[in-house]
Amino acid sequence: MSEGSAASRSKLALWLGAFAGFYRPGVEEVRHLDAASKFLYSARSVILVISAQAAIIAGLLALAARRFDPIAFILVLAGFVSAHMISNLSNDYFGYKRGHDTPDSPRMRYTVHPLASGVLEARTLLIGLAVISAIGLSILAFFIVERGLTAASFAAAGIALLFLYDAAPVPLKSIGLGEPAVFLVWGPLMIGGGYAMIAGEISSAAFWASVPYGLGVMSILVGKHIDQMDFDRGKGIRTLPVLLGERVARALNVATVALIYAATAALIVLGLLTPFAAVIVVALPRAWRAVKLMSRPRPPAAPEGYVGWPLWYHRACLVHNRLFGWMYILGLAGGAAWPGLRF
């Protein structure tokens, strides 16, 4: 193998590595990476899997309904991932500009912050945002032409929530509404709206099928906000855990994880999902681990070798939701292959 080929393979491994595992590597290591790798790690690409899974769920629901458009699916997938990347980068931009992402903040400790760490200059970040936004707007323009008012309506709702979550003068996440907004975005908006873009029609069944996955993503954010609630409280950021208090917030997240499975079971019994969706039981051990962790206070310090501290509940919920999402997708794939199998 030539040196050039080996270098290309090594660079590709770096890029793919940004989407896998948990939050790593450290700032100093990222400083020595190529520009594309710096950008991918700065965009927290490891969490982008939740948007990819939402797009795949929407596509499989459309396939089960025999209304699957492969080009529309590819564009939905690219659009969701682009929008999520924009959200992550803009969140960091506004957090930094508002003085929230200080050296003692949780955001600075668990992974690379593009601006506060000096990995990216503000100009580079804004150029990257502009490029990704151009891709997203091009996809949006396509769907508005193809799907008309339906596409425009879903896009307007998504853009509004993206702006209101962190960029608005009074962000949703600072008044206890960020967590429900995330449920709406990764549930009904992405999956229900993605189905509408792929299938060319709105489906109430797709909206109902989005509920378990939306709850899973919401659990990730609630876990994160519990982990950093002391810092948020000090900065006047009134997330839902800050408003509820730690014990109630942990109980809420336990209930959220349990509701994922209860909602899926109900959808199977009601015939809105096929029995193949029951394969999500494979993720139950990870769900149980997350529930056990959330049932007791977080340890005062990171266990030896732990990656991602001070994130504790967040990591357990992310690891659970990643497996749950793939199992849910597997169940929906079975449903797409044999859609007539219902209770």
C-alpha cells in the first residue's frame, strides 16, 4: 500500500471516528488534526446519529406504506443531519457569545468546544455554518417545489424551534421548554415530517410511530441537563431539571425511558406497528442500566478511565437510545417487509 493510500485511509478513519463512540478525543489532540476532522469533532458529530436514525425511521414507515421515494429519502437524511449540525454549532456559538461556555462549564470539559477551545476561529465556524446552511436550504427548496405547502409548514416549524431553542433572546432551554421541544423535533417533526416528504402525504400513523423515538431523544437531553444543572442554575439557565429539582428530574427521566417501551407496546397492540417492533427488548438491559443510574445521585467524581465527565446520566441515556434506535429500525424493517402482520 502506498503512503498516500495509507494516509487517505487514516484520514477516513478519523472522519468516521467522529461519528462513533462517545465524546473524544481531547482538545490538544484535535488541534493537530486536519481541518475536516476539526470541524466534525467540533460539530459533536457523535450525536448526529439520532438525526440519521430519525430519517431512517421515516423512510421505513414510507416503505411499509409502499410510498418510498429513494431520492427524497436521501435528501431527508442529508437535510436532517445538516440541520442537526447547524443546531450544534449555533448552540456553541451563542453559548460562547453569551458567556455561558466558560472554562469551568460542563460544555468545555466533556468535549471540544469549537470557539472557546480555540480549535476553530469564529470566521471559520461561520463559514462552515454558511456552507451547511446552503446545503440545507437547497434541500428545502427542492421539497417546497415538490411538496408545496406541506414542506414549507414543516420547515417553518423546524426553523422556528431551531431558533427558539438557543438563539432567541429568551431561549426555550432557559425557560424549561427545551426538553419538550426536542421531543417534538426528533419525534413528530422529523419522523412525521420526514415521512410526508418521502411519501408525499401526511400520515397519522407515522406521527404515532414517532413517539417512542422522540421520547428517547428527550431522555438524552434531560439527562444532560441534570448533569449540568448546578452550573446552569448559577448562569440563570432555567432548564427543566433546574425548575423541577434533581430528584424529580431524575424520576421524570426514569418515567420517560419506561414510557418508550410502554408506548411501543401500545402501538403494537393497536396495530399501528407490527409485532416485529418488539425486537426493541434487546435494548432493555441498557435501559435498565440507565434507570438504575438515574435512580441514585451521581458520584462526586468520575470513575477511573471514565470518558465524558461531567456527563453521567446523559451518557447512559445516549448509549441506551443509540441501541434502542437501531432495534426500533430493525423492527420497522421487518414491518416494511411484512406490513400485513398485525394484531
